[in-house]
Amino acid sequence: MVADADRSDRVFILIALVAFWPGVAATRRTRHSQPVGVVLAVAILVLGWILTWIYVRKASSTFDRLSAHLLDEVAR
């Protein structure tokens, strides 16, 4: 659970960055690159998709078997 809390803190860090230090979020590493805030926002979206995919795979494999086993025990 601690690792999940650490990941969700990244979203709040981005929000705080944009709210309190918008100049930092607007900075660019090079003249033609994307602003730091855009890169962080895309990274958070990608991380959300990856975590969802991991959870769905885990739920489909482990939790479905555990649910079926529990229902068999309750039916007895």
C-alpha cells in the first residue's frame, strides 16, 4: 500500500508544480522541446494506463480464482 501512495503523490506534485510554480512547468530543456509540465502530465497518464493494465491482469488471474473458490466453499 505504501508504494501505491507514493505513486499517487506524483499527481499531486504535478498539480502543486503548476499551481505554485507555473514557470517551472513551462520551462523547456531545449528550444524545440515540449515544456516540462506537458512531459510530466503525459508520464502520469502512461503510468495510470500501466497500473490499470497490471491490476486487470492480476484481477483476472488471481482474484477470479479466489472468488470461485470462495463461492464453492459457501455453497457447501
